[in-house]
Amino acid sequence: MKKLSQLFKRYWQLFSAAAVILVIGLGVFGYSKSQVHAASGRTRVVFWHEMKGPGQKKLVTFINEFNKSQSKYEVVPQFQGGYNDVIQKIMNTHGTDASPAIFQSMDISTSQMYHSGFTVPMQKFIDKENYDISKIASVARGVATRNNTLLAMPFNTSQTTLYYNAGLLKKYKITPPPVNPTYSDITRVSKQLYDRSNHKVKGISVEAYSWLFEQFLSNANEEFANKNDGHSGISTKVNFTGPTAIKSMTWVQDRVKYGDFMNFGSHKNEMAAFLSNKLGIYMQTSADMSVLAKGLGKNLGVTYYPRPDGVKANGISVGGASLWISNDKSEAVQQGAWEFTKFLINPKNQARWEKATGYLAINKDSANEPILKQSYEKLPMLKVPSDQLKSAKANYTNSGIFVDGVVAARSLVQNAMQQIYAGKDVYKSLKAAEDSYNKVLESNNLANGWTKK
Amino acid sequence: MIESLPSTKQQPKGPEANNEVTAKVKSFELKKNDKYYAWLFLGPSILLLTVFVFFPMLRTLYLSLFLTDTFGNPTVFIGLKNYTTLLKSASYIASLKATGTYVISVSVFTIIFGLLLAALANQKLRGISFFRNIFTATMGVSVSVSAVFWLFMFNPSLGILNKVVVAFGFHPINWLTTPGWAMTAVIATTVWMHLGFTFLLFFGALQAVPKSLYDAASVSGATSRYQFWHITLPMISPTMFFVAVITLISGFKSFGLIDLMTGGGPTNATNLLVYRVYKDAFMNGNYAQASTEAIILTIIIAIITFVQFKLLAKRVNY
């Protein structure tokens, strides 16, 4: 014993170094093992998602059900924060153990994911087993399609929707806006609400959020970027100063000037004001539906996204996010990711998903599921966004924007919107954003080797 | 270095040390000079700093001279063009101005209110220790928590601040969506957050001022205002200098509050330099531009710190 302690004293550095190396080595070994096989011997499918609130709850339920329904794969959900963060995380972790097998990424990241070459197109799995993709709404597929190849599977699909407080409208004896309203229809309701409530209730709010701006353009069949919104090539210029862009922003600014408009700063504040009867109309994702229906019940009014006066509605793009399968994992893991995808988009689960979250069921058969039928009967308003989705015929301007770095364009558009709401000149604000983004686009295309100097 | 070397060298000579080792070290000492030890002891830290500080710094500088692609790889060399475009861009100039306003207001108000609270707490009153504890309370509140409850207070339709404003007969204020008010709101929140620590520093400094000075002043008939300007202030000037430096630097680094409260908006009014770097790199994926902004920010902070030490240090009465 004494000898041992002497030995230890002399060579303690060696011992401790060996111990450290052993611990690190075991840790790394264990970690890399855990990436492929869970303790149960199933294939581990790591799934990155960005769902919060009711969406996250339901998603976790689905994952648990999927894991119980079979014994081959184990899906492991990992919450990643916001849509914006996840793009950079994918770009930076691809090819490492930290990257996911399947991930959720938003509509406007489609182009970047496509160009990265980091993913396996869903089309590969669809073709392999002749999966009937026609069951999935075509407009939803449009956002994730390039050259007739489905790149990713739309999952949490939403559209911008116009919500109004039917209870307040009734109280002040105002006729609700029609289905498929024009800007003037909305102006009438908003003004009447503001005036008849003695300015106690604000008529309308349009968050300074580029998605809403993009949908104003979509609904009037106006391009956001050239080359058909990037669907038929690499966009080199954007267009923020077209007739609809000017018309829609002038419309909002007129509301600001009249006083019936209020900028609440965030979606959350907007929703809080709407639910507490301080705001009559706002436009946001159809995914707000579940919370609003719970809060207002029969007093909730829903209609289509507005269009400019005298213009036929072209329909709007879907928003939300799609599921992408990474190509840096083994075939077995990829297959597991595909099985999980199929599970999520089956008619029953899509119906439950719509019921729980307000995201639109993308599977056409979901409408026949009892769970949706019942809730539509109870609150017919719930069906409006789904009707809006079906009423649109897919074309280039309502299938999203296929351009890299739309995130940056959005922040410029948002800045312009904020300036416009603060009273600055509509054309000048939009033109400044357009010029800035054209420069970004030029250097981005150059840096990626898509254009020559 | 000079202080630490002899003690480390003496260590093996302790009673428990092995003779062999001592002999080795001694022979070492004869052969090599102190330089060997310098490298031996500095080596690990230099290695770590190289990997985690110097390399990223040089890489940032390198990236700022290129255009970067989707993955952040430098692809097209453009020299200093990133710098010229940035310094010409109106929104960057606006960010510079906003950062200036923010940093200066935060430092000034933190010092004023911190000193005020410390002076109040320095009175000998019944129950004052309760207030002393209350005043330091913000030290225990994290950035995210304080952002969340200030957000509640700033909420345009439900927040308490607008209830007060309306009660006084004014129109409700859109705190976080009007550029001027958003800056005010962010500054107020930051000052509030810094207040606990600043109070503690000033309070400590005030307590350390010898009472005999005040007694002597009172005897010679000096007013309390005169005492404040001519005794208190000079005596606590080192603390004041310290507070000025740390609030200024932490002002430049302010990120959490901005991210949670305004996200840099409205109309970039609170898009401070640090936040801009984050946004350009991790949201817009434009690493070249973010690197350029980081380099400029580094230069600005270096200059300000240098000036501060040169100018302020002279006026500090140690």
C-alpha cells in the first residue's frame, strides 16, 4: 500500500493525464455511439423542430405515438428556437455528429437548402415506393418544388388570414367584411369601428412583417423578385415598388393617418389586444386560429386576405415550414426519417394537427376525418382558411419566393414598413429597401458563383 | 511575471520533494535562463488564446476582405470594399449614432441614479438597511427576466405604464414601436438593470470616506453641498472612473435586452452595433459584412477605452 502511494506521488501527473484521456475518450465514444443507436437498439432519428406552444405539444404527442407504433426507429425531437436560427445551424453543422437526420425549415429557406446540396429530395422516397403525393395540396407542394421535384415535405402549413372581432362588430352594428374582401371593404369596417366606439377601439393592425407585404403582392399576381420569383432561374433583381406594393402600403399609411390603425410592435401584443376587445381587425397566420377560437368562440370572425380594389384575387402563398431529410446520415436513418414524415402527413394526423394548432391540413383526405368535420360544424369560421387554401390555383407568384437570403430581404422590407407606418414617403422607403437588397443579391450571386463579375 | 517566477521555482525544494527532481531542476537552472520558464508557463495560455481568441480575430479580419457564400466561405476577394460600402450606408451610420446615444445615456444615467441611491442609503435612518437591500436587488435579476417584465409594463394596451400615462390625461404611448420611445425604453431598462451593482460600488465608496473630513468641514462652516462637491466627489472618484468604464463597455456589449425587447427595431432605431453583427452573421448569413462590422466595433471600443484611460485617469484623485 505504501509503495503504491509513493508510486502515485511520483507519477501523479501521469495518472491524472491518463484518467483525463480515459474520461474524454469514453465520453466521445459513448456520444458517437448514441448518435446512431439508442439504448433500445433502435435507429435514432434526430429531429430538429421550431414549434412552440400548442404546436410543440401536439408534435411531441405525434413523436411518442410514432415511437410506440413501431420498433425499428426512435425519433428524438430537439427544439431549436426560431426559424431564422435553424438555417445557420444547418449550414454550420452539416456533416458532423451534431446535425439532425430530419429538420423543419421555413418556406423562404427553400432556395438556400436546395443550393446547399445538404438534403435528399423527398421525391426520391416518393418514387421509390410510388407514394400517392397527389393527396397533398398542390399549392402547399409548390413552395417546396423545383423542376417538378419535391424537395421537402410541407408540414406545418399556414396562410395569412384576416381576423375580425365579430362580437365588437355586432355591438357597434357594423356589417362584417365579405369573403375575399378588397382594401376598401376592410377600410370601411375599420373606420366604423374606430368612429362608433369613440376611438376606444382601434380598427386595424398590420404588423410590420414582410410576410404580410409578400402576400399583398401574391394576391395581386405581382412578382417579388425577377425570374418568376426565382422559380425559373437565379433572381437578380427584386421589385418592392410595383403598383401593388405602393397601393397596399399607401392603404396602410392612410389608416395610420386616419387614426384607426395601431402598430402593436409584435404579433403577441396584437393578439392580446384583439382578445381583450381593444382591436377589431388584424392579419396574421392561420395558426392563430386555435388560440383565438378558444378566447373568442363565436365572436371570432375570419375571412380571406384582402386584395386591391378592382383586382382579381390570385391567391396567396403558403407559409410555415417543411420537413427536410439530411443526406449526411446513413440510408437506414434516412429511411426512418421518411417513415416518420409519412406518419406526420397521413390524413388522420393532419386533421388532428389542424384541430390542435390552426395550421392547415395539407392532406386532402383530412377533411373527411370526423375530428375536423365536427369542429367545422361547431364553428364554421374554422373552415375559412382551409377554403382560402383550396380556392387558389398555384402559379409562380403564389408559390413562395425561391431566392437565397430572403431573410435579409425581409428585414429590409420590415424596416421600410416601419418607416411608412411612422409617416415617411411610401415610394422612397420601399425604393431604399429595394436598392439595398439588389446590392445584397448582386454580391450574394457573385459570392456563390451564380453570376460573373 | 517577475513576482510569480521565484515562487514557482522554489516549489520543488519543499520538504516533500524528491531529491532527484530537485537535482534535475537545479541542473536546468544552470543551463537555461528564465526564458525557458516563461515559455513553459505561458505556453498553455498562449495556445488557448491562439485557438480561441487570436485565430478568430485574424479570421474575422480575413473574412472582412471577401464576399462570402451561403456557407460562410470566402469566395471573392474585394479588398476594403466591405468597409467603404458599410461606412457609406445610411443604416450603418444610423446604428453608429444609436449606439452612441445608447452608451452615453446609459453610462450617465447609471452614474447619476446609482450615486443618488447610494447617497440616500448612506443616511443613518431607522430601517435603512432594508432599502440598502432593495436597491441592490436588480443584481439578482437576469437579463431575460427583466426584459420580460419590462415588456409587460411597456405593452401598449395592457401595460401599467400606459395606464399611468392615460390617467394623467395623455395619449397612450407606443413604447417599443416609436423609434424615440423605443430607445428611451431600452435605455431605461438597461439603467435599471445596472443600478444594483452601481449602487453597491458607490455605497461602498461612500462608506469608505473618512468621517473626520466631514467633521472638519462642518466645524469650518462648509455647507453640505460644498462638502459633496469638495469632499465626497473627489474621494469616490476612483469608483466613479471604474463605474464609467464598466458601464460604457457593457453598454457596447448590450445584446440580450435588445434582442428580447425590440429586435433592433423599429426602423433600426435600436439596432446597436453588436446586435447588427449578430443579425448579419446568424440571421442574414452575411459573414463578410458581419466580420467587417465586428472589426469596426473593435476599433471603436479600443479607441474609447484608450481615451478614457488617458483623459479620465488624470482627473481621478487616488
